[in-house]
Amino acid sequence: MRSVSIIGAGCTKFGERWDDSLRDLVVETGIMALEDANVSGEEIDGLYVGNMSGGQFVSQEHIGALISDCAGLSRLHVPSTRVEAACASGGLALRQGVLAVASGYSDVVIAAGVEKMTDVTGGVAADALAAAADREWECFFGATFPALYAMIARLHIHRYGTTREQLAAVAVKNHQNGCNNPISQYQMEITIDDVLRSPLVADPLRVLDCSPITDGAAAVVLAPTEMARKFSDGPIRILAAAQASDTLALHDRRDITTLDATVSASRKAFDMSGIEVKDVDLAEVHDAFTIGEIVAIEDLGFVEKGEGGRAVIEGVTAIGGDIPVNTSGGLKACGHPVGATGIKQAYEMVLQLRGEAGKRQVEGAEVGLTHNVAGAAGRR
Amino acid sequence: MSTVPRFWRHIPQRYNLVGTHCKNCDEYYFPPRTICPTCRREARMEDHKFGGEGKVVTYTTIYNATDDFKRQTPYNLAIIELAEGPRLTGQVICSPSDIEIGMRVRPVFRILGRDGDRGIIYYGTKFVPA
Ligand SMILES: [Zn+2]
């Protein structure tokens, strides 16, 4: 297998982009990534796009052909593949791109992600997102996505003494980071009290524990590491990209407070890359809900099981802490256009590892890890 | 809105808690599985009707629901461990302040929801404190 590097990256502003369609977002991010990589259309061997639910959000399927067409690649007949894995669609698109380049089948590949979520009402969006859960055996009985994470949180609190304030501290930190990220949906600080006073969504989770509904797109350009310098002065090497899965329904998991898929994928990624958890300088993890970040830093091995809440409130995961987490603002503050999230995480890591992350720069960052859930974990 | 078969085909499971039992490893499954994830090709599955007594493993109270469940809010949702071992997701009918981890529950037959404003009303199992 060949070593693969990211030679260019782009990301749209995240937010409620009412003036822009899914197509507009794709074109915007595509141009940014290709200019950054200094790549022309003729050089592109393939395209992978993460998109969870074009069908439900904008009544459009066949997103692979659509984005290749919008990107001006139709006359070159570039193969374009949509990848769907709910909220991890972006992470999986990236991994598919890595596999294509690593195998030698393709040289220059674009891995993109897009979701246009604000063309439907909140209820429709909630139902589309609930399709990531088990429709027949969870949603049918009234489960929502926040409710499933709320049940993880409830048991985590019961078992490990995690507090409501510790959950809130995740949102407070990620909003602080988001304030220093120009693409972030939210550019405002919040306090622990703000979180605790926000309306209940699914007890114990409140509105400010939840990532928002977001429009956005992101793209990275991949090439074999041996060719990367031809395009880019600052290619970022992907040391490993691993993926794992688990039961669809939460109630069937071995342990409700552990994502075994995260544990499995991160073990594979550490094995493949030959580096250890202590070598990681920063991480972007899947904080669709505040409890998600706490469970993620435990399952990735940054802290012991049950210690995640304490670590966050003590600043271990803040910029300047032992392991800065979600410098972009995470899904919570930067926004969560589901199909784009995994690629945005890679985009943030590219900026950090190039030293171009501005006020939120982690000094001396050399190794980063990204973690995209619904079943994926990639790292570099 | 969905057609009738979508609701019809799960009536035995949702009305009467019929799941499966693997005779090879003696594990019980609800919701029912066709393939035992422990034994896979060696699995020998048979139907099993669960009594429905169980305990709350974890729970939440939902204040913000999808459109189909909006009129029921707030309602309790729990992961319930049945006496035979398997876990399922279901509603627990009681005050949000009364539900707790470890609480014993028993099944009742209720309206579960409506498929949109004019769609099918569908039924199944909910739980109440035992
Ligand atoms: Zn078996």
C-alpha cells in the first residue's frame, strides 16, 4: 500500500446558509480545495462525497453525479461516488479516497462532504437524523437522536459520577474555540449556567448540549505521498484511516457508555500508524452531543473510562491543555452539516498541522487524530 | 405516510413481544434476529414469547420529539432489560420524576404513535412500573 497525503483542503462557512443551495456549497468548497492543492480537472482520478440524506433534506439523490457535474468535471467523466454512513458519511468518504490512492488505483482523488439541512423544517430534519438510529426498534417507539445520547449520559452520570456541569463544560470549551474559527456557525461564548438554563431536549441533555442544524461543505484533495510535493509545499501525511462498526441499535451494545466501534477503530489506527495515544497532539472528535465528546476521549484512550467529564472541566482538553480537543469548535459550535463533518475535521487538522490555525493554533502540533461517529475514526 | 404492510408485518413482535432464541448458545433476542451474532451459521433459531417483565437500564424524558410523537411530550423512553437477558427500547408510562435506573417494569398494550396527521394509528408494547 502507498502512503497517502492531503495536498489541499477547503471548507465553506458553516451555518444557516439560506441563500445557498447544496450545489452552491459544493462548488464553493471544491474551488477552495482545488486551488489550495493546485490541481487541474484533468489530474483528478476520482471523487468521493459524503452525504447523509440529500433525499430527505433537499429531495435530491444521486449526489455523486451531481457534484461531479457541478464541479465542472462532467465532460471528463470522472468517477464520482456518494458515501453514506449517517453522521460519519464524510469520514467514510475520506477513508474511501485514502483506499483508492493507497491501492495504486488512483493518484489524485477528492474526498468531499456536503449537507444542506435548512431547506426543511426542524421536525423534518429531526426525523431525517433519526434515520441514523434503528427506525423499526428505536424510532418507532419514540426515540430521537438526542434521546439516545441522553440515555448514554444518564448511565454515565449514574455509573461514574459525571456531573451536569462537566457535560456543560464541553459546550463552553467548544464555543470558546469556535469564536476563533472564522468558519464556525457560532461565534459567541457561553457559560455553564447558559447551558444549564437552556430548555430540556431529552433529559439530562438540553439545547446547548446539542450540535445545531447546519449547512456546509468541505473537501480535501489526496495524492500519493511520493507525488505530494509536486502539488503542495505543506502536504499532510495520513498515517492511518480505520473504520469499525457495531450494532445499529443502542440497546444491543455490549456497554451503553462505550462506543466499541471507536475503541476498535482507534486500536486499528494506532496499530497501522505505529504511534501511541501519548504521541497525539490534538484531536477533533464527534461531539454531536456533549456526552459524545466525553465518551469519545475515554474510548480513544486519552483518559480512563469514567474520567472524561473531570478531564474536560479541569481543562485537559482545552487549547493549552494536555490534549486539545475540538479546536475548530467541534460539531457543537462550528456546526454539524452531517455529511460534511468528517471532512471538516480533516480540514481543521490540515490547518493545525500546517500551523495556519490562527488564534486557535496548538503550538508545535505534529500528530492529529480525527474521530467521526456513526462508525468511523480516521487519524493522521 | 406509509402503507399498511409496514406496520402489519411486525404485529407479533410489537403486540406480543415475540422474539427469538438460539438453541445452539441459549441466547435470547428481542428485537428478533434471524442470525445469531454469536453462532452465525451454526445458529438454530426458534421463536420465543417474552413475558415482558424487566428493569430499566437507562432512561430519558423527551421534551422535543419528532412530528409523529409531538403530542405525547414529555414522555419517558428507556432501555429495558428483559428477564431473559435481551434489551429493548420502549416508553415507560409514569411521571418523569418517578422513573429511575433499576426500576422494575411490566408491559402494557398501548397506542404507540400515528404516521403523520392522517396516517395509520399503530399499536404495540409500552411499559409501566411493576
Ligand atoms: Zn447462538
